[in-house]
Amino acid sequence: MPDDTNKVLINSKWLQWRYWLKLAVYIQRHYLADGCSHSAAALTYMSLFALVPLLTVMYAILSAVPAFQEVGLQIQSIIFDNFVPSTGQEVETYLKDFSVQARKLTGVGVGFLGITAILMLKNIEKTFNSIWKTRDNRRGLSSFLLYWAILSLGPLCIGLALGINTYLVSLKVIFDQVDVIGIGPYILRLTPYLLTSAAFTLVFAAVPNCRVPIKHAFIGGLVTALVFEVAKQLFTSIVANTSYQNIYGTFAALPLFLLWIYLSWLIVLAGAELVHAISGFNALGDENYSDMVLTLAVLELLWRRYKDGHTVAEFYILQQPWLFKQHSISADRWTPIRNKLINAGLLRIADNGQFIIGRDLSLYSLWDLSRLLGYNPEFSSEAIDELPEWFQLSSEHILAAKQQNIDTLSIPLIQLFDPTQSA
């Protein structure tokens, strides 16, 4: 009996390790396929131009609120303390000087800085949307509201959080009581990590132009913040024990700062891939099904929802275990299927942004669907007499098979989903 119990425990642990191993392979494969290293390089380049505009906008927003007028430099120090290794002190000084000078610009200059900041945010959104395989970036009012919220409400929320944190620290009575059980210092030490985790969680949940479960974004935020903190400590340690400073002197700060920005974007995009993988990992069983099976399953889902007067959200197809009540469809499989269905008019986007059946399925046969998905037993009939005999014989057999397939697969799709309907 104990042996059986041990076997069950061993099998359970093996299944857990197998799950995490598959998840790691899934993330690594998509990280490479989505070109995250190239995206990180592009975002690093954009960050050079956008850092000063973003800091300037932050100062402008905070200056408009009397209670936060003196908070700008304090927030900048917190950002550099928690997001940049100690090797970036020279760069921090330069950026402070640049942002101070930028605040003296005219209206045209300020407008240019604002456009630069918005372009930076737009590139971040575009990169995240490519990871989540989202069709389009936000446009119009939704895009404006997102960027306005980030540029205006973001600094205010940071200032408010900083004020609350300062107020709590000033309450000696509370922290003296906490210190009685010895956890006060740990809470203060964890505060920067928790704030960083909250920032990453907000980014993962709000930036992609699709629904991201807050639970998945929170897990990704915690993991990303932890990796970020470890990477920051390692980066500082490695740089401190190398001869970059001796060789390049003060000039070493710039390339090291660029390298750190690049590593930071690599970590952030890896965190985004993790969040996306958590949401779509239950789709790993979809490789057992052909495109035809997956397409029919999607059409059947859409048809049943249409009968009930409902639409289907893309996140439901990608994230919920609706496929045979076990799996969803991975973004890799869904994207080409979705595009073909939209081009054929079988799928259209409703006013609420969700999917709905686009054609009468009684007029669309299984043969039509098989042709749409790539089954095309055609042959060239040009100059048939000049071709070898084997080609002519094979062409005749292909024609016969094609006609047989047409006859067999001529059943309308509606009869597959509702057998009570006659032809």
C-alpha cells in the first residue's frame, strides 16, 4: 500500500514538472517566433527619444496639481532607484538636466515632445498586440483615452501612492507596533517590489487591445518584477567587477544604460509572453485536430450563439476550454483560420467588436469549406496531349475523386449543426 502511495506521488510530481516544462518550451518558442529580441531593440531605440518627453509630461501634469508640485523629482528618484541599476547615476543626472531644459520649450516644442511620447506608447501597444495576436491597434477615441490616461492619470496615481506611502511611514505608532513582531523592515523592503509588480500588472492588463484576465496579469507582474530585481542586482554586480569604468570613464554610462534598457525590454516582453501563455496554455491540445475540425467547431459555436442572440468574443475562443470542453484554440492556429473565415464572409465583426456568423450556412457546403481551407485537387489541363501518359491517367483519377468528393461533401453546414433541417 505505501508503494502505491509513493507511485501516485511520484506520478503527480512528474506531471507537475512536465506541465511546467511544456509551459517553458511554449513560452520560449513563442518568444522567438514573435521576434521579441528585435522588438526589444526597436523599443530601446524609441526609449532614447521618449524618456525626456515622458519625464517632461510627468512634471507638467504634477505641476498642475498644487499638492504634487514638489513630487516630480522625488518620483524620478524612485523610478531610477527601482528600475535602473546604480550604474545609471550619471545618466539620471543628464536626464534631469534635459527634462529641466525641455520645460522651457515653446508650444511647438512641447507638442513635439507630446507626439514623441505618444509614438512610444503606440509602439509598445503594437508590440504587445503582436504577442497577443490581436488584429488591430486601438484607434480613434479608445486610443486617445488610453494614452491620455497613461500620460495624465499615471503621474497623479504615482504621486498619490507616494503620498500615502510617506504618510504611513510617518505614523511611527503603527510601525512601532508592527516592529514588535519583527516584520516592519520586511514590509518596507517589499514595498518597492510590490509597486513594481503593480506597475507590470497594469501594463500587462491594460496595454493589449484584448481582454487579459487580471489574475494572469498579476501572476505575470509578480514574476516579471522578481526577474527584473534579480537582473538589476546581477547587472550592477557584473558592471562593478569589470573594467568598463576604467577604460571608458564617464562615457561608459551611456552604453551601459542602453544595454540595461535593452535587457529591461527583453524581460518585460518575456513577462508579456508568460501572461499570454498562461491564458492560452490550455489550448495545447489543439494540435491533435486538423484545421477542418477546428473550423467546424468554431462555426458550430458561432452558430449556436447566434441562435441565442449572442456574439462570441475572441478571448473566449483563445482562452476558455470550450473545444470539446477541454481546450481552447491557440493563437497560432486561430489567426489563419480567422482570416480565411473573414475573407470568405463566414465570419464578421459585430458592432460590439465580437464575432458573429456572416453567411447563411444552408448555402455553404462542407466542400466549399474544404476548398477554403486549402484542399484543392486541381491539375493543369493546358497542353494535356504533350504530357506523359501517367499524368493523363492520374488527372482522370483526380477528376473522378474530385467529383466524388463534391457529391459526398455537398451537404450544407447547417445540416451538420442541426440534422433536423432538410436539404
